[in-house]
Amino acid sequence: MSPAVSAVGSTTYLELSEEGEGAHKFYEVRHEGLQVTISFGRIGEQGQVRSSSYPSTEKAAAAAARKIGEKVRKGYAPAVRGVRQRRAVTRRQIVSAASTARQAAVLWRFRSGASAFGVFVGEEHAWVGNQKGDVFTLTHDGEVTGRFGLPDGVKCIVADDFWIYAGCDDGRVYDLSGKVPRVAYEIAEDVDIFWLDIHDGVLGVSDANGGVTSIDHEDEFQWRRKGAGTSAWMVRCDAEGVYHGDSAGVARYGADGAPRWSTPTEGAVLFGWQEPREVFAGTSRGWVYRLAKSDGSLLTRYRCDAAVFSCAASPDGRYVFAGDNHSSVYCFAADGTRLWKLGTGCGSAYSMQYRDERLYLVTTDGSLACLDVSEAAVRAAEGGTVPQPADIKATGWERVVPSEEVTVVTTAPTNGIVVECVQSGPAGRMRMRVVSPGYDPTWRVQFPKAIRVPGARYVVTEIHEAAQGGFYRTRGDIQRLL
């Protein structure tokens, strides 16, 4: 039975705390007159706050009671705030044993300050995000060029054409493409996010319960499916759909959410990678699976000596890389032949990416490490000769934090593009359209929700048509036009 909620107002505080690495979350419902305010997050932290208004106190009370009842049915129970303490987040069990292999040729190493899971390497920069919410950008030679500060730990960093997104433990996905982080997506409060990926504005979310959710460019729910297992660490997206890995194996869903195929794996999937025609899944039993995207058929398996925390491949498919939970990295030929195994010297690789004969790792000790994996460097490393890695520091960089403030201008720059916020539909949702000539005014524009004001106009640096067509995406700085 749900706790009672009066028509005048009340506050109900609930918690769900499981043993070990299970859930450790709170949920508070505050009803005051026509207003219902929901607070939720991890116990001991501030969490997120969302408010809704209703036409009468009775409807507000009913809504509050319904929200409480939903949580109670999921196992939440009344509690006293402050009795339970914050629990450290541990995403995967870390085996502390050091690698017994010879050390890899680490060119440079940047210690971010906390365990790091997010990495992306583009044409100009490498990005690393850690559990303190720090996101640093560095050149390929290891020079720090920027620092963002998000409210909670960074789960992963993904790129979608020009755009860079960081998934955060506060349940939001931030666009880091401009000077200031902006909230691009807000994940449903009942989804315990494990991993994220994005393609052409469509976000894929895998979660602790083994589910996968698809969210469109307007931050609106598309579909949700439950996999055959739990602990879904893998989600990869492309134009054809979503590839999802959990404790039971890997499955593919179409862009409409319809199941296409499923392939069981030996061991739970802990990480996923994709190339144009193949997906790769690293498992807790030390295997990396190479599967055909078309039908899920097994092409090759690669054998590691311990649980696989991360994997990657060279774009030509010639090499497959893996990182285990004993601080080792591996390289395999496409046919499954192990070419080498070397130690990282800086912890186990939670994520990795290959680019131009270099392997970039983010690790359990918070390092972003750049490894030389050219044939000459590997042969030297196997013989015991490695370079002295450069230790990179990030001194003097202030955190640029998310903001809902927008610079106001009275005239649009000559090279700026004007967009307008309009309310549409029976729900009065705020949509964006392009006002400047040369664009289709019926197309919607992907634009941060938190800064939308009905009737307001904004100036953006660039407008791009989505690859699939049908809507536009903004890029660069945003200013409000008076």
C-alpha cells in the first residue's frame, strides 16, 4: 500500500538500498498545493529535481500518490534521510593483480584524478571523462587543451559526427560541442544507466536491468526493450538499429525496436565495439566475440587470459585489441591469432580506442594513456625496450560547468543563423524552427531544452541537416536575440 498523501501537502521520502553493488537510491515526493516536486538520485548525493503543476490540489495529490505507489511496488520503502550514507560507485569488480606481461610502449600518460570510463579520440583531440565529473581534452601528443566539470561521474564519451556527448551519472547526457556544456538528453528516472551510444541524434541507453531504450533527437522516448539477461554494459547504434549486450549475450534491434537476432556468449558482455559491418563484444570469461551485424553469426573469437573490460578494432579489421582486468592489453590478427600481450603499467583499461597505430586507454587508476602499437614499437617492447612515458599535468585549467544561462545580444551576427522557440501540439511542447532564409521552417531543430523560452529567438553558429534528414542540428555557441 502506498503512503497516504493529503490534499493540503506532504513530503514522502523513500529509499532502495541493496547489498553489495546493488541499487542505493532515494526518491522524495513533495506535494504543496498545485505543485508536485520529485527529487531522486543516489543516497547521500543531491540528485535531480523535477517539478510539475496541476490544475487542482486533488489532481496534484493523486499524481504524488501514484508516483509513490510506483516506487513502493519497485521495492522502495519509507526511510529517514541521512541515516544511510553515500556508497562509492563501482561499475565493475576490479581485480587488483598487476600484469605479469612486459610493459607496453606508453608514449604519454595523463592522470585525470579518478577512475576513468569515458574516452573518445577524434581528428584533433582525445577526450577523457572520470568519476569526479571531469572531462579533459588533449592533443594527440598529450597537451591539455580544455576542461569541463559535470555534476557527477562520467560514464562514457561518444561522438556523433561533429558533436561530442558525455553520459553522466546524474542521469543526463551533456553536449560538449560548444564552450559551455548543455543538457541534451534526460534519461528516465527509473533507468539505471550503464552505457550510452548515439547515431544521428538518436540515443541508445543500456541499463542495469538488461534493458535498452531509444530516445530521439527531441529527447523523447521512442521504445524500450528488455534483453535476455541483466547488467547491459554494451550498446552500439547505427543507421540500422541498436546492438545490445548483457549477461546473456548480444542482440540486435531494428530502428523501430523490433528484435532482429540474438547470439549467446560465453560469459557476460562487459564491453562492446562496432565497425561498419561487425560488432565486437568482450566478456567476463575472457573472450572477444566478432559478430556479423546482418545476422549475428559468429565470425571469430579471440581468447584473453582474464575477463575483458574493453575491446576495439582497427578500421580495416586487420587488428583486434582487448584489455583485461589484470592490467594487460592484447592484439590479435583478424583470424584470431594472438600477436602480443603487454602490460599497461597504469591499471586495467575500462575503455579503449585505436587510431593511427596508437591505442588510447582510460583506466582504473584514472589515466588516459597513449600506447604506440606500431609493429616496431611492439617488437621493442616484447624485448624489454620501451620509451619513458611523458607524465602530463593539467595545471591552471578551471572547470567549465554546465549552465542554463545564455548571452543576450540585440542584433544577430552577420554569419549567425536565427532559430525560434514555438509551442505546438495539445501538450504545448516547445519546439524549435529555423527563421533564417534557406531552411525548411517545418523541420524541428535539435536544441537544448533547458534554455528554451516560448517566443524567444536565438542565434546559433551553424545549422546542419541530420544525416537521415527531417530535422536540423545546431553546432557551436548559442545566444539569445532580443
